[in-house]
Amino acid sequence: MDKLENTQLQERFARLFSGYTIAGQYARYVEMLTKAQEAQFFEKYEKLVNETKAQDSKAENEIFLSIIIRTQGKRADGLREALLCLEAQTDQDFEVILAAHKAKPHNLKQIKAILKEQTAAMRKKIRLIQIEEGTRAVPINYGFAYARGRYVSVYDDDDILFADYVEAFHQAAEFGEGKLLHAYVFSQKWKENVKSKDQTGYCAVGAPKPQYCQNFHLIRQLEKNLCPLMSIAFPRYLFDECRIMFDESLDVMEDWEYIMRTAPLCGVYDIEEVTSIYRHWMNAENSASIHGQDTWDKVYAQIRSRINGHPLLLPDGFLNINKKKAGQEQACCFSAGYPRMEGILFFDLGEGFSDAHYVSTGNTLLLPEFELKFSVPREYRHAARFRIDPCEYGGILLRDSKIILKYEDGTRKAFLASKCEHNGYYADGALYFMHYDPMLVWKNTYAVSEITIRGYVSMEIPEHLFKNAAEHEKRQQFARGSVWRRICGSIWRRIRRTVSKRS
Amino acid sequence: MEEVTLQIQSVIYQNKASDLKKAVMQAANAVRVAKEYGICISGSMVYGDASAQAVLTEEEVADIQGMLPKEFRFSYRVFGMNTGTAKGHNLLAQHSSAAYLLIMNPDILMSPSCLYELFRSMKQKDTAMAEARQTPLEHAKAYEEKTGETQWASTACVLIRTSVFRSVHGFDADTFFMYCDDVDFSWRVRLAGYKILYQPRAVVYHAKHLSIGAKWLPTCAERYYSAEAALLLSYKWSDFNRTRKLLKQYEACGGEDEKKAAAQFRKRQKEKRLPHPIDKNRKIGKFIGDEYGEMRFQISGH
């Protein structure tokens, strides 16, 4: 379409659709989107962008991907591993912008030492920038301003990449130029071993899971972020030309907010391959543990309210919400809200529960209601015990939750989730799980073909329940202490003997 | 400055020259970084080529020599036969005068601090082997978190004292072709009274992938050789019940590859070519489920 034709179309559009129509409002929203952060862009980033462009024009080759690595220098081993993953890339058409964010002097020294360790070829690719201000969004915006790549991705210093991370984006860009490029991600539980000075290091404690292995779906994405940040490559023009930047006022969920502003504008091209692993830390510091629940709730509400405050353009195919892809274990069904209700059903075949025997599924209802329906594979139907982990997160309350078993002969049985063995605290008709990995376990005697757990979930924990649960846990820990247990056991046995003799 | 001698060795099979050069570049960098941190490593890097046709040209060999530090010599040996990993590594280690051997797969990329961390582990008393941590998919076998002690070490990347390698007569190439040779070797090292340590800070990149459902995607050759090795390992380490169970399982409900492995085992048995059983009290060789020791987690197969 030439310029004149484009202008005529715009004029006609403005004539036809007033500001009261949805089309008119949408047009105004898009204009606002490109203008809202202009002042901040001109003040902080324009000069840097121009300098980068000037350098770019002198450079011999265009760069495909700029990878921004955010680091505070606190995770030296993580940063080393992150750089090794980049060294191993099959497509080396990338540059690295290492954004040291609020790094203390000794941490900065550590970062510089790690850079010195790299091969000459790798060192050439890396630019270290130091940012002393702001939220987690600030280093990303600076990274964008320094970026020379046609696309930009953001990778934290504790993520892991497969060797085709860059290659997959590069190939996808041929087909989805201008769109956001989105690849699949595994999640995996990790912990940091710090038992002695010489033996620190990271240790995987669970198998990789296909938690983020589904195509991007704007409607599902309205409720929560299903795309870890490194799963997406953003076209650089969004920052340079449209001046749409990460929101620096957000302490958390800055990635979700940015995706929700950009994906409806540009569209998303899906890469149906797993190119990275998102580490769920069991004992190390991360943004989930640094910021309190209040912050998460507040930002969540703020982002939802923003999304709700303007019309939304849906891409074609948006109705394919329940479509299950062949060869993909994880159902692409409607699941909503925070926390992520993505359940796992484990099977005990007589040797205990393990990551070798499980199936997973997502929530099919809108929160606070949830329903996790598991189809039990034939080989697991006679398992000695079943275990449902309704989600990975702690700090949740399950109300009126029922487990419904469907047997092979078609009969059904239902019972309250609170009747299972569990690692939560039961009070006021609700099950409260304080810690990570809530679990519900029960024994099995018949052939079960389908298991469903249904109920209501909440993260608003009444103060008294929180206190009681904490006290209960303390008491339990005390009672678990070996001396106490032995004393109690011996007193109990004596009482029982006396009672049985008398009777 | 601590000084050590090392031979880095890989058995290659139809690898790309460009991938091998990348691995050499990373190894050379790891030698440089170890020196900066106080361990001066000299010695050699050896590739044993088990491919039908030589992978490297003379120019490429010269290029690789140029990539290594001056204290390191590169040699390239064409076996002229598919030796498998066990025999190939034995041949390469045969004439080494280095105090340590670093056995690694040719597709391994060392992190800069990998060698430094592995040598640090070797300082612990009675340690004969130190294994690196693989990324992006970490091996799932268990290890003692406090000490790093583990039941066996994968030879994807492992540092071994040459004296110990010789004292246990290297890998059992008569029994194992390419799988479980490392488990068997590790168990014999432990049987001789040594420790094996896992060093999670010595990271190496081993390009592996899983399916979208997070499951292994083994090739036919991998299925066949791992089934054959599983039978031989259980027999050699005196777990005859397990051997019988595996044979029954492979023959009754195994795929084509498992059936072939079972038939091959029967043939060996008939020809009296099975290994001599050791560790009859089963103090060292531990089979748990389908694994060779405890695991932290399991990745399912298709």
C-alpha cells in the first residue's frame, strides 16, 4: 500500500468511526500506546538509540538477535552457565548485552572476572552495561537502547538454553518478520547447594516438565503470563520506532505487561520447539521470593485493570482455545488467574512417587473455580496410591474441593480433598497450603480411568488462619523431634499397655 | 602455581570438523583459565577417529594444533575401525605419560572454569575420578550433596588419575561397546577403594534434546546398545535375577532392538563369551529399578 492510499484510508477511517465506536477507541488506544512513553524515551533513551544506530551504520554485518542478560552478579555460577549456553549456540548471529543491575562493587568485580574467563570470540560479542537505578524493567529498556539486533530477547542469569535457541528464532523470523517470536520452554525444579565452601553449585531436583509448551493464545494470556520472558524475541522497532518500552514502574510481572501491550499489536509467530529451560528455585533468591505477596497481588490487579481499560484486537484463530495439539501431552485448555493451577497426578506403583510416573493437566475453569481432569493411562490404573499436586505454589487455600474418581467399569466415587493425606493445614472447611508443592495423597484399590479435582482456590489467607497454621507447623516440627517423639512414644505405649491390662 | 600433566581424549565418530574445532577452542580456554587461577596444565589432546573415513584433513589437524596453548600437543589417530568408546579410550590412554586423563565426548564444550574445578575436586583424599555437570540437561543420578561423592561417573566429561585407570586395566572393551562402560569402570574403581566425586561447578555443555513432552527420544542404535549393555552389566556385577528379568522382559514384550539385544546375549552365553562375574556380595554394583544407583529424578522415555 503506498503512502497516499494509506493516508486516504486513515482519513476515511476517522470519518467513519468516531471516538465513541470501538474501532475509534482502538485507533486512539494504539496512538496512545506509541505516545504514552515518548517523554521518557526522549529523556533517557533517544540519545543512546541514536548512538547505537550510528555505530550500526558503520558495522559490516547486521546482527539478527540482541540478547539482554540481566544480572546482579550474585549468581556467578548461573552467569557462567548462561554464557556457556550462548557459546554453544548453533547460530552465532547474536550479540550479548550484559546488563549489570544495581550490582554491588564486589559483585561487579565478579562479573568482570567472569567476562575475562570467556573465549576471545565470546568476549567480542558481549557488551557490559551498568545500571544503578530502578526496577527490573530498567535494565531491559537500557538493553533495548543499546541493541543492534533486528530482534531482542531477554534472558536472566539463571536460565538455561538449548543449542538451537538463536537458530529457532532466526528461522522463524523468515516467516513471522515483525511479529513477536515465541518458542516453548520447559520448567525444572532446581536448588542451590551451599553446604560447604568448596561444594556450592546448582542441582536439578526434578525432571524438566512441559509447563510452557503450548502455542501463544491471547485469551489465555489475558489471565496470567504463560510465556517466560526468554521464550519471546521482540522486534526492535517496537522500542526504537514505536517507543513502546517496558513499564519501569512495575516491580514484578513487567514481562507479562509488555507482552500484553505488544502481542495484540504485532501478533505472535509460534515456534513449536523447546529452546530453553526455566528454573524454579526451591531454595534460592528470585523475584518471586524477594517481593511479597502484596506486591504480586497489587501489580496483578493493576495489569488486569489496564488490560480491561481498552478494546482488544484478537488475531484469527482465537476460538481454537480447547484445541489439543497432536503429540503434545499438555492440554491447551482455558486456565486462568494467579496462582497457576496446573496440576500433576503422580502414580505410586509400589516404589513410591517419582518423576517417572505422572501426567499433568491445566485448569479448565475460570478462577477462583478450578477443575483439573486427569485421564489415567492404562498402565497406571492399578497404582497403589495417587498423588495430586494441584499447583506448584504455596500460600493457597482450597475450599469445597472434591476429588471424583471414575472407575473402569463406569462407576464413580467422590470424596472431599481434606480427607486425603496432605501437607496442608485444615481449618474452617478449607485446606491451607503454606509451602511450595501442595500435595494430596490417597490409597487406591480399584482400576481408575479418570480423576478430577474440583473446587475453589484463593490466595487471600485470613490472618488467623495463617497464624494458626504457622503454630500448628511449629508444634508438628517439635513433635517430630526425635527426643520428643521417643518420650511421647514410650509414654503412649505405657498408657496403652496399662489400659489393655485393666480392661 | 600448581603444575599438572593431562591428556584430554575423545573418540570421534563421523563428527563435523567445525564442531570438533569448537570443542578444542573451549578446552584450550579452560586450560588458560585454570592457569590464571593457579593450576598450570600441560600435556596433550588426542582424538581417536573410529569413523570409516577420516574426519579431519591434515590442514584441519594443523589448525587445531594452532588453537591449543603451547604447552599442549595435539595428536590425531585414525583407528581404521569402529572401536566403540571403551576400546577407543583404552587405545588412546595406552601410551599417555600424563598424570591425569580427561575423557570426554567429542560434542562436549567445557565452561572456562571446568578444568580448574575438576582439579580442585581431585585434592580430596582417595579421589580417583571427578565428573563434570552437564547442561542443558543435568544427569539425574544422585550424589552426596556435602561431599559430592557419587556411585559412578558418566564419561561424557570426567577427570581420572592415570595410575588408577591403569591399575584397574581401563575400560572393559571385551564386554562393552559404547554404553555402561563408564558405570562398570566406575564401580571397579570403587571396588579398588577409591572415591568418585561429582563437581556441580564444573559445567560442560552437552547438546541433548527432549521431545516437547519432556521425554527422551532414543535412536534405534541407542536402544539396542543400552539394552545389550544393561544385560551384560547386571551379569558381570552378579545380579543374575536382574539379568533373567531383563531377558524375559526384552524377549516377551521388548521392541525389535531389545529382542535383538537379548538374542545377542544368548549367543554370547552359548559361545561362553560372557564376562566373569565380580562383586558377588554386591557391595558396589547397585541396580535400583532400571537405573544404576539412586536417582534424584527420572526423565521418561517414549
